[in-house]
Amino acid sequence: MDAIFYCDESGNTGTNWIDADQPFFVYGGWLIPAQSEKAILAGLDEIFGTQSGNEIKAKRFFKRTKAYEEFKMLFDLMLHNNAFPIFIILDKAYIVAPKIIETFFDPAYNQTLAAGITADIDLKKGLAEIIMDKPLISDFARLIRQGEYSLDEMEDLRKALSKQFSAMPNISKSIDNINDEGILDMLSEFHSSNTDRTLTVPGLTFLMQVVQVFCEKFDMRSTIILDNIRGYDNWLDSLAEIFLSPGERQILKYKSYEFHSKYPNITNLKLMDSKVEIFIQISDLLCGFISKAFRKTADEVALNKAEKEILEHLLVLHDDYYTWDYVMPNKQIAKYLKAIGVDVHFQDTVDYHALDFAFSQYLKI
């Protein structure tokens, strides 16, 4: 079955990964089967007929009196015609913590560690959870935003990180033993263009994998059409060369995680101006809705009727069809589930001894 996946984004703040007003980055849209397009266009005309000729943008749309009623009609229309919402949502502040862990515990920079640690996702997630909501997050986010730090500033970050793990001697020892050469190599990673330090490319790569898994499951082939994003042409060419070119596909599985080296069910990546493509415009509405609704759950603000019903649908779509994925702390997932009436308890306590022992298996000193 042929389809087209139209996508847009919400909450993109460039190299500023910590923004209190836009805490979530959402990248996604609608996967529309070819045979459903005509019926969907007719339905969209009924819903948005009064806005004909004007580009529909989430920022303006959700200020309308009947915005959520109309968006619920859109959501129902799409599902009725077998068009699925596919997206990824990232908690931007939370993303900083794994970035810190990936940087300071990368064997390429940290000579005390064996290469095997790069594949231990559970360990790295546990370490990231420990440093969440700490001043270190803001300091490291500033490095990402600025793209330039001095050796002394990076040394201060290293010392602050070591202090955070003071209750875990193996981890602290590893951080303390990173040499100056390793620190300088770390710094070189951040001396790059603004484009290379945003979440757009890693977000799109993540999104493409969700599209691939869904399409493969339902025997579909899809072109991906994105809203024009200036400055990313070379990156799109690179992603197409890496993931869409012919070649043997490898699938790395680790517990519930799965990584694909090729996306054979995705045929092409194309750019299009959203002003002339209604399907990109309604993808913008989807991303804007997700961002706003999850912001409410994060702030523990009551959802309106349409928001609650749609978030309930999305839970089923995630669990039964894997139409979306996320990178968020456990406490945010718990807030989302609580907001739609699902009682869940996540273990907040950290077993420092167990984490330190697991980490020690990769130490070379």
C-alpha cells in the first residue's frame, strides 16, 4: 500500500534546549494512504471551509473559540479514513541529561571506559535520571547554545558532574580521571554550526524510524514530505544516503529498544511549502496540539474534554500500533497517564550501589 507522510514540528527553539515556555519538541504529522486522500480532502473542506485560502497555523488556530472542537473533528476524520498520527515528543531539558552522559562517558573521550558502555542504554538512562533538575543541566545547555566553551569552563563542568556522583565512587573516579586531551576532544564536538546543534536532525532520524516500523508492520511504502526547513538541505541528503539507499539492513535490539540501519519502507524525503499543502498545515496542528496538551500535563493543569479524549486515543495508538514515541522522564509519563485517568506508580528511589556496580563492569582502571 502506498502512502505519504506529511510532517511538521512544534517547539523548535534552535540551539536553546531549555525554554520554559516551550519545554517540548514535537516532530510529526499524518500518514495518509493514497486511497484515503480524496475523502480526507472533502472532510477538511467541511471542517475548515471558512478558512479557505488562508494557511492554517497552530499558533493562531488554537486561539479560536471552537478550536478544540474542530481539532477533535479533524482527529476523528483522519482515523476514520485510516490516516494515522505519527510523531515523536522530546522533553528538551531531559534531553540535556542524556547528552551529558553520552559526552562524559563516551570511551572516545573518557579513556577509563571500555566500548561496551555505549550499548548499555538502561545504565545510561539511570545515570541521566540522577542529574535531572540540577544546575549542571543549565550549564551544559549553555554550552550547546553557545557552541563554544573554554577548557577551564569544561573542567568546571567535569568537577560538578563528579560531585553529583560522589555517592558512587566508581563513576566519580572515572570522571575525575578524564585527561585534558579527552576534555579538548569533547569541546571540539560543540564547535559546529547552529544547525548541527539543534534537535531537528536527531528528531527527524527518530521520527523516520517510527514511520519505518509502522509502515513495515502494515506493509506500506511511504514518501516523507516535510515543511521547508532552511539550512537543512545537506542534512536531508545525508539522511537519505544513510537510511534510504540500497544495502543490507541491520536491526540492533536491546530489551525494548530497536535501532534500524536502513528504512526500506520509506521511499523518499521531500520538502514542500506548507502554504500550498493543507496536509502539512494539519500536521502543524497535530504537533501544536501535542505540545500544548503535554505542557498541560506537565503543569498538572486539567485537560479539556477534547484534549483528554485525544490523549486517551493516543495511548492506545502507542501501545497497540506504535504510532509515536517519546524521550521524557518517568515522572512526566506518570503525569500524562494521571491526566487521562490511568493510575500508575514509578519507582522514584535510585539504587546508587547497583548503578555504581553496573558501571564498574566497564572500567579499565
